Amino acid sequence: MHDFAFERPETLAAAAAAFAASGDGAFLAGGHTLLPAMKARLRAPETLIDLSRIPGLSGISVDGDRVWIGAMTTHAAIAGDAGLAAKIPGLSKMALLVGDPQVRNKGTMGGVIANNDPAADYPAACLALDAIIETDRASHAAGDYFQGMFATSLSDGEIITRIGFRVPLASAYAKFRHPASRYAVAAVYVARFADEVRVAVTGAGPGAFRWTEAEAALSARLDPAAVAGLVLDDGDLSTDIHASAEYRAHLAGIMLAQAVAEAG
């Protein structure tokens, strides 16, 4: 690991100023991706800017038809919040499937969404639950925010402040986890609203994406029978040492059926 300066600002404005002055800075949330990358010398920021002391970046609240989650809220806090469990139980259960207890007690939702790992969980929830990603500069619709592997619509130095999830009538998440990393090999989030059904896949390709064929099949009824035999096109899916694209497509179908059965 290379030498670096360390800043711990107490306001968003100070964090933004520290980043602008750093030359090559990086924001630190939970650190579960950034710090290992630095140890492996894959990243070498000149300045780390810790966001943990900035007030107002954590917590969960309900406002109308949305549940808002602060960017620095940990996975453990999300999993244990009774208000969220009452409104969007599928999202609470998703948080319990992130990593292990150590990761859940330190990692944050905002850090995951800012990093946009192709095997991360929350991007699928953002797409299925029609999320809004708010920052210190703008609001981003989830459909525009996620732009491919580790790529987002965030500008340089932009800081996520909170994420707003549309409350569904029912939703569920099913995940086939890698046994060591607990990342998704393939996972599916299904959400039913009064006017539509939304289905999102993560882990299977270079980024989370909507499965429109599954949405169309489920539009009349949220029933596993409605998607029986539906096969995800594996043309854009990932092949690596863990699974082939064909196998990931097969897993996505199984996870879809499980999520639909739980949501229904």
C-alpha cells in the first residue's frame, strides 16, 4: 500500500472541498472494496476522505410512497430496521444476504451503489424498486444511474447522500451466493406495483439489468407458473472461473421462480 493523506471532514461541503484539493482523492465509506484494492496496489489515491463523521448520511425514513435510506447506513442497520421490514421486507432480507456479519456491520449501502460491482446486491433492488439516488449535486433515476461494470452516472467528486426506494405491493430477492465471497453468482429481485411488475438481475452479467421478458410474463399474475420455462438470454452474460454464461442463465431462471414464489 502506498502512502496517502487522510481527511475526516464533518460536512458535505468540507468533503467536497477535500476531494477537489486532493488531486487524486477517494471517498471512504465502509472500505470493503477500496481498501483491498489499495493493499493490492490496484488503487493508490493520494488522499482518503472518510465520510463517517458527516451528519445526516445514515438512517431510514418513510416519506409518502418511498423509503429513504442514508448512504452511510450499514447493511446490518438495514437488515434490522423494523420500519423497513414492514414496508419492504424483500429489501431487509436482501441486506441479510450481504457478505458476513463483519461486512454487514461496517459496509454501507452508498458504498456499494457508488462502486457498482457487477455481483453486488443493491443495484438489483434499485432497478426493481424504481429507486432514486440523491447526491450532493443531483438526483439520479436508477435506470440512468447504473451504466455498466463499475460505471455510474456520478460525476467526479459527487457524493451519494441517500437512496429512495418506491414501496411495492410485494417484493422478494433470491440469490445464489458464491460460498466464499457471498457475492451473487446470479440473483433476481422481483417487485410488484399496482401498475407494473419489475424484475432485475445481478451477478449474471457485467452489471445489474432489468429482465423485461420476465416482467411481461408476470404482468398478469405473480405466479411461478407464469415464468415456468422462461430462459434468460445468455448472450451478454459473464463466463468466469465460477460459472459459465449458460449456467448463470439457468441459475437466473431458478432464482426468478424462487423470488416470485416468495413475493406472491
